[in-house]
Amino acid sequence: MNNFLSKFNPIFEKNLSKNIIGQIKIFISTIWFQIIFTPLMLYALEVEKFSLWIFLFSFPLFFLVFEITVTGPTRNEMSILYNKGEKANLEILFHNSIFLLVLNSLLILILFILFINSIDNLIIQDNYLTTIILIISVIVVQFHGLFNILLTYKGSEEDWNNNFFLFKIINPIIIPFIAFLTKDILFCSLTLFLLNIIQFYHLYYKYKNSKNNISLNFKFKNVSLLKLKYLINKSFGFNIELISNIIKHPGLIFILGLKHDILSTAIIASAKTMFYFVPLKFTSMIINPLELEFTKYFNVKKSQKKLNRIIKNAFVTIILFSLFFFIICYFYGIFFFNFWTNNKIFLNNSLLVLILLDVLFTICGNFFILLQKSHNKYKKTSFIEISINIVIFIYFINYMSYLSLNQIYLVITLSSLTIMIVKIISFIKYLIIK
């Protein structure tokens, strides 16, 4: 590992090396989750119930389109201030992020309850309590983000990564076990909620032992309209990216359940778990620590040589892995997928290739927007991305019932290709302008 990191040096310092190792732990725990969870849930529940669980869980996740995400931009801004030695405003900035998070969470909950009370859908109405528990669970996870800010803004992600690792290991065992005992997705939802609460308190324990100078005790006097506007402005790109991802992932599952059929949700969700999110999580081992590291290089011209070295080596590593994964999955993917799902869910070769191309384009796009993202300066690119995804989403609402799964995913893959090209052009312009 040290030899690998040395290729990126002299830039990779102690924290970055630890963060890379931490991301490897996250990758391992995520792979564990994805390998274990789906087969165990399919064993514990019937395919139809598992499909219903996926559909209902996508519903509250889809409602995060109304989220004003503050974790990423606040952490990046605080990291920039910390590395500049400007520590006086750190707590003020953090308390403004708490205020935004609380208000936004209340808004999401109210809108969600109003919507499910008005929608004419028997599946949702028959599982009303489950959907309420799931949206509350999702909101609790958003509050985990406060500890992401507190535990990582100084440059080290070790405590955050250890917490993530722990719960990614235990969750895919406990939830299917409850499903096996009860055969009821309501109890699965309650279990998920309780696990999220326990994780919140575990993060709080990590914070209390981190000797952090920033107080978690909210002070209303620190809230100012100017700071709120500043955070909202800085979070614009993050919010647009978040909404785009919600539309593309839980949004797609949600529309499939409404406009196509429930079984389609299990096919797409399971296939993306193995062939989309696995390589995406692997490359995040490099991309996520780099986002934090790039906050140190807010003057691009002065750091040009260092940045070029990081960008070149990281990109080569990511591309080599992506191509290797693509080739292996092209030849053996269907076999592993059928074995993994115990032949209860079936995937065709054409859909597999489209998903692999989709993730390849997505990984490249994520890499090329990374520098601008770390500086909170990627509004235009994010706006183009969300515009493309919204157009596709509207198209699916009107015409999805006439399309096959292959045709649906062809549209998604072409949109990912377009977005990747936009991000590459934006990256080149940013380096030239800076």
C-alpha cells in the first residue's frame, strides 16, 4: 500500500494515506453488504416481497430531491478555512449548517406525509406505516452528516470510516435475520430505523472522544442570514448532483415500480448493486480522499505540478481498474449474478453491457469534476447534469410503460455518456481559467 501511495507523492501526506486505507475498509464493508444482503433477503423473503421492499425504500430516498445538502460543502469550506489557519468562523459555519439541516428535514417529512396521504396507490397505502418509518430512517441518516463534518474537516476520515465500516458489516446480517423471523417488511424497516439510531449515538461517542473544539450544542446567535445564504450558495453544486443521483437511482426504481412492474425493480436494483455500485465504490477509495485533499490546493496555478501528478496517476489507476472490471463482468458477469441471486432474478447480456458502460462513463465523469467539486465550484456542470436527468425522468414518466428494460437502460447510458463529456470539457476549462 505504501509503495502504491508513493507514486502519488510528494503530495500524499499522513492523513491522505490513512484516508485511502479507510476507503479500502469502506469498500470491503460495502462489498460485504452487497454480497450478503440481497441473497439473504431473497432467502428470507419471497422475490415479490423483496421487490416490494426495494420499491418502498426507493420512495423516501426519492424524496431527498427536496434536500438541501450541507454536509459536503460545509466540510469542504471548513477544511479550506482550517488549512488557511482561519479558525475563528468554524463553529459559526457549523451551527448554520445544523440550522439548515433541521429546517430542511422538517420540510422533507411534511412534504412526504402530505404526498402519501394524497397519492392513489394501493401498494403505498397498504404499507403506509412502513413508508413513514423508512422516511424517518432516511432523515436520521442525514443527521449522521453532522458528524462527518466534525470528524473529517481537519483532514482525517479515520473515525468516520471506522463507524461506516462497523455498521456496513452488521446491518446486512441483522436485517435479513429479522426478515427471516418475521417475514414482514414492516419489522425490517423498524430494524433499519433502530440501527440508524444506534449508529448516530456511536458517531456521537466518536465525536466526544475526538477532543474537537467545535461545540455540538447549537447556538442560535451564530445563525445569520448571510452565512445561510453563503452555505446554500456553496451547496448548490452538491444539491444538484444529489438530485441527479436520486433521479437516476431511487427515482428510476420508483418509476419502474409505478409504470413498469414490481419485479423490474428487483432486476435493476440487484444488477446495479453488483455491476454498478461495486466498481463505483472501489474507485471512491481514491476519489473521496482526493476531494478532501484537493481543498488544500485552492490556488491551482501554484500547485499545478503537484495536481498534475495526482490527477495523472489517479486517473490511470481508475481507468485500468474500470476496464479490468468491465472485461471480467462481460465474460463471467451473468454466471456470478445467477449464482448470487440463486437463479431467482434473471439478467440478459445486453442489459449487463449497458449497465457496465453506464458505470464506466459515470466513474470518468466523477473523476473529472473532482477538483471543481472540492473547491465548491461546479454549479454550471451540475445544472447541465440535472437538466439532462430531469428530461429523461419526464420522458420515462410518459413513455416507460412502452419500453423494455433494455431500451430504458439504453437511454440512461447515453445520458451518462453525454454528462461525462460535459464534465471533461468543464475540467479542461477550469484548469485553463485558474
